[in-house]
Amino acid sequence: MPYEHIKEVKDQARITPIEIFPDPKTAIVILDQHSGKPLSPLVAVGDSVAVGQKIADSKERISSPVHSPISGQVVNIGNIYNHCLETFTNAIFIETDCKRTKDKSLTPICEAELEKTKPADLLNIIHEAGIIGLGGAGFPTHIKLSPPAEFPIKNLVVNATEGEPYDTADERLLVEKTENILRGVNVIKRILGNPAVTIATKVSKVEAIPKLQEVFGNEPDIKIVAGHFKYQQGDASVLQKALFGYEPSPEKRSYESGCIVQNVATINAIADAVFAGEPLISRVVAFNGEIAQPKNLLVKIGTPISDIFSQNNIDMNDVRQVVVGGVMMGHAIPTTEAPITKRSSSIIPFSENNCKKEQKQTVCIHCSKCISACPVKLHPILIYNAIMAANMEKAEKLWNKDCIGCGTCTYVCPSRLPLASTIMASRY
Amino acid sequence: MTNQSSVEKPKDLVVSQPPQITGTMSKTRIMNYTFVALMIITIVTAAMWWQVTTPTQSQMESFATAEITGFYAMPLGAILLINALIAVGVAVLSDFIIGKAAVDSEINTMSAAVFGLIVTLCYSLGLPGMARSVEVMPLQALSAPMCFIYVAIISFFGLVFFKKLQGGLLGRKYLNPAAAAKFIVLLPFLFSVFLTKEHWAAYNTTDASLGGLGMPQLASAIDKNMFGMYLQGCYSHPGSANPASLESVMLLTKFHGWPGGASSILVIIVGAVLIFLLRDYFKWKVTASYFGSVAVMSVIMTGIYGGDPMTRLLFELFIGSSIFLGFFMATDPATTPYTKTGQIIFGIGLGVLTVIIQTYMNFFGGALLALLIMNFTVPLLDRIGIHKPFGR
């Protein structure tokens, strides 16, 4: 099935090396950045915190703690816009003391010890480091990497396709942190019992492919697949079809097909946690869009997005829209006071002329393009019609819950109907 | 609360649902492409038809005894262009007035213009070459100035009732607006003229003194020479002494019938380019399955009634109504099914019905009626072919 081509805008960003962004004066760490159970703060206003200190956690299994990205004092615990949940949620505000005192509660292991370390201990480090799926889903990684014993994992897929048309953070990691990614892959192999590894990337990532071949080429059981993957094939199940030919059932858990797909940035974070003892307190964010100089920034989680604009001397009068997390699946945020979270893979500003305006709803012309374009073979317009007629029973019969939210249907719709967002909203 | 660098924001940021970018194809763009495609057909046909005067001088003389008032001997190409201007003008103007008057209606100029061109291109023009001193009445509609009035009525009627009211009242369009309007407007005409006994008597004889056109029976063995001569007489240049060959008439140039199908080759080329440009936005599955089933049905009809298979095939596939409707009317997105299977069944049904209507009703241009019948099946066909999603 041909997938809809979506034009990429990354020529400049993909060749720009990662730049370390200065620490924020005030870090705003949102508690609920993962998908799972909510966290409660472990610190109170007035407490001093160190870099990497765990500041919020939950006793529930499906959760992931957050850590302080800077050292300083907790000045407030209050609400801030959380782009992951599209609403205002609780966050811890920390003011820097410029000392960068480090918290050492996470004990790293050295590479030689990896084969002797128990998978459970590795999983514990991943949990304690607060690692979640950095591709955008935000599911706690330690849960994903602990499938039940009756489902042996035969394949590990390193998802380096990064199809979002403006995102380049993963691509830069592939180029600059290749060895670290290999270390991360070895950790996951140890946890999952040596599955075969497939690194899936795109032929368009010309700088990354030779680097991958150089570092991974001599490893046994590691295959590099550089394909002409389309945006939609960045989805874990659609990618499995491209690589192995089968279609994983949406009803089953991902591990039931014997395959686990991990994002490059997540694997990089795992290596940092296990071998350097660094919890997830920073990530690479692509700063692309309508700006003179696109960049890839290593930003502390909790940095207000407005800092990124002011440090890059961008006049906010020219910016009318700020999209976080990719133009296809990410949301446009209402305020730049919102901080960077673990799931902020990119910051994409648009000017008045190019921002997506509220479009007048027109009627469907029955072209049925959304049906042929859907990568998971749904009938978006029929589901949309059912939802609009408040017939949820019919929407469910048309498998509305199988929607992966890739946004292709809305993208191709000549009547500009909000198909994807309506279907995604109906899933809950 | 925080001492972060607060940037002054004169306007609020625009919040919108993902995806934040949209594809390049829009309703207007689809309509623009279709309009240009239909314009090319109109202009090329007009140029091709400029050499023909209708009625021809000899036809005018043969009508001398009949009431010939109203016949204007002018280039057929000019009649077509005037028709196009009238149809597009009436459609766009009506659309504008309705758009201004009704609150919930949007002005959709390009869509109205495309509709006007389709009305023009599916309105039969030109007197068949062998038409001599037959009753003038049915032939008047094929020429100026009567055709101007009919086209204006069809365009107005179709836009108001079948394009605007149908969508507004029923929630969706069921009938193809151009086909429905043409059919309804010409229905009384059809009953009073084409279906009367006298008409059949006259048309079914080859005796010229009775005014017979020698209309052949399709529900019988097709004689290559007889039927071929009939088609050549009907469609070739009315002024020329030696009619063009059957293949040339059916494939290259017809001087009578639907202007949209005057040149089958032209329609196929323009249609193919449009399909290439619009790809999945064009319901080419309907076109493909329609022509496929017409071909199969005409072979079956030859199997039943005998005769020359090639002549029947040429007729069923390349008659103006068939070739134009298959590409530009049957693929109207609003009145065709959503699902792939539905579109293929729709096309097959349309092809089968077309051949049956043309064979047993001797209603040349039966595709139009077949399309209207098939339009009613669309809500049912939308329920067929709902494929299972990924991984289920």
C-alpha cells in the first residue's frame, strides 16, 4: 500500500550539530510527563534540590519519576501548561543556585559488568532514571522492557526513522551519539535476552547511515535497514509490517508479536542512565520552523519554551503559533511559558502567514482519499460521520480505537475536515 | 512568581489541533483542475466543430416544407461555445445569488463553473448527417436557438434543485446534478417525441421517403455494413460526400451527439492526464470498471444476438455519452461510493445497465439513465467493502 508522502523541511536542521542550551534560571518540572499513573511531589516549597535529584514519584507500577534538572531551591508548586496532556497540570518550580551540585543516588555500572548484571537491576536503573518513550508516546520504558516470561522477544527494532517533517533531534543523536546508542542497545539486549536487532532508518539520513555502518557494522545480530520509509511508517506497528511483513494486532500488547520497537532518543537515555548514572533531565530538541537558523538544542527538561525564543533573539511579535512535538502529531501551545518536557521532541514556530488558522468547516466531497491514505486501513470519514451523528456504537464498529493519530487523513482532506483529531478524541 | 524573561505578546498564540500542516490538495484545486480539463475538451471540440454548419444548406433545403422557424445556420463550434457561456453563466450566477441569500450556503464558483461545463458537454448538439425532411421538432433541440434555452433551463434547474437543495435538504447528494437535471428537463420531450409510435415507425425504417433514419435494433444481430453505415451517417461530417470510416468516427471525430464525447481520443487523453494529476482524488476505479463491464457486456450481447463483435464494441464504448460519462460524470465524487469495492461495483453496475438500456430501449445515451439508477444504490454500496483495519 502506498503511504502518503509528506514533504520534509529539515535540510538545514539535519546538518546542524547539537548545541548545549544554557541552564534555565527557573526550571519548571511538570509532574505528569509520562502516560500512566499521576505522580506526587517528594519535595516542598523551600527545599533545596541537587541536579538529578528525584523530586516526584508514585508507588504505582505504570509511572515514571521526574528529577530536578538544576540545583537550587523549590520556590513554588503550581500549575503550568502541559503540552503532553494539553491542559494545565501540577509542576515544581525550581530556582537555580548556580552551583550545579549533583545528586549521586543513581549508581552507574561499568560496561564490562553488563553481562553480569541482572536484567531486574538494569530495569530498576531505567525506572529510577525516569525514562519514558521519547518518541512522543511517553510510556514508561521499564514496563515496556519487562514483557511476561511467556512472550520471548525475538526482535528489537531501533526506530530511527523520525518521520515528523520538521524533527531532526533523533537524526543528530544518530550522528553524534552513535557509540552511546550501541551501548544502550546492548543494555536492552541484556534485558530482553539477546534478541536480533534491526536498526530502521531512512535513506534520506545521509550523514547518519555511514556512522551507523561504522559503529554497528561489525556487531553480530545487528542489521541496519535504510529504507525509503514514509512518515506513517515511523509508527511501531506500521514499521513492523515494513520490516517483517506481519501486521501486529491492535488488540494485543506490543510484546505479543515478539518484537519491541524503541526510539533512538530513549536508547540514548538508557545508556546515559546505566553507564553514567544520569537520570533523564535533558533531551535534544529540534528548533525548526520559520526561523533563520534552525538548531538542535540539548535542553534541560523544565526550561521554559520562552527562554529558547529569547536566547535565539526571536521577536515574539513575529510568532503566531508554536508547535511542540512535531507538526503532524504535536499540539500548538497557547503559551510559551510552558516548559520543555521529556516528550518535547521539537519546537516549531510559525508566522502569521503560515500558521494553521481556524478553517471554516466545509462539507465532505466524498473523494474517499482519507480511506486510501490511512496507514492502518481505517475509514476515517465513515468514523467521523458516525461521531458527528453521535453514533458511538457505529464508530466503535468501524474500529475508531485502532486510530494511531498520525494525522494523515486530515492532511490529505481537500475539505479540511478535522478527521484525525475528532477520531482521536473519541477513543477515550 | 517567576523571574523568567517575560516576552511581550501583543496577540495570543494560535492553538489548533494536529496535524498543523495540510496537504496541497484542496477542494478548489480539484475543481480548478477539472475545470481546465473540461475547458480543453470544450475548446478543442468547438474548434473541430467550427467547420460544420448546422443545419447544413442541403438540410435547410429539405426542411423547406416543414416549419423551419428557429433554425439558425451557424457554425456548430460557435453554438457549443455560446452554450458553454450560457450554462456556466447561469450556474455561477445562481450559485452566487443562493450563496448571498441563504445563510448556510457557501459560494462555490469553481464548482458551479464545472457543473455548467458538464451540462454543456452532455447536451447533444448537431444534426446527424442523414437527417433530412423528418419531423423538425426533435431536431430543433439539437440546434440553435432552442438548445440555448434548454441548456439554460438545465443549468439553472440542476444547480438550484440538484446541487444546492439536494445537498441542503437530504444531507448529501444522491443524484448526479447534471444528469438528473438533463433527464428531468428533457423527460417530457422524450415522452412526446422519442417514445411515440409514429416516431418509432419513422425511425425504424430505412425508407427515406418516410423520413426514416434506419435506426438499427441493437437487440438483434449487428450487421457491420448496415450498422456501420448508420453510425457513419449519424456521426461523420454532415457536409461531406464520403463519410469517414467507422473507426475514425468513433475514435477521432463525431459531429453529432454529446460535445463532451466528440473525440473519444481527446477525452481519454485529457481524462488520463487528470487522473495522473489528481490520483486518488479522482475515482478512476469507477471509470476502469465501467469501461471494463461495458466491453464485457457488449461481447455478451454479441454472443446472444450474433453479428459483428467489433462494431458493437466500438459503438458501446465510444458513443459520446459513454466515453464522456465514464470519465467525467460517473466519477463525480459526491454521488459515488466511498469504498473501493463499492466504487468497482458501482462501475460494473453502471456498465451493465448502460448496455442493457441501449440494447433493449434503443435509447442511445442510456448511460445517463443508468447513472441515475446507480446513484440510488450509493448509500447501500457505502456499506459494502468496509475492510478490516491493520492487524485485525
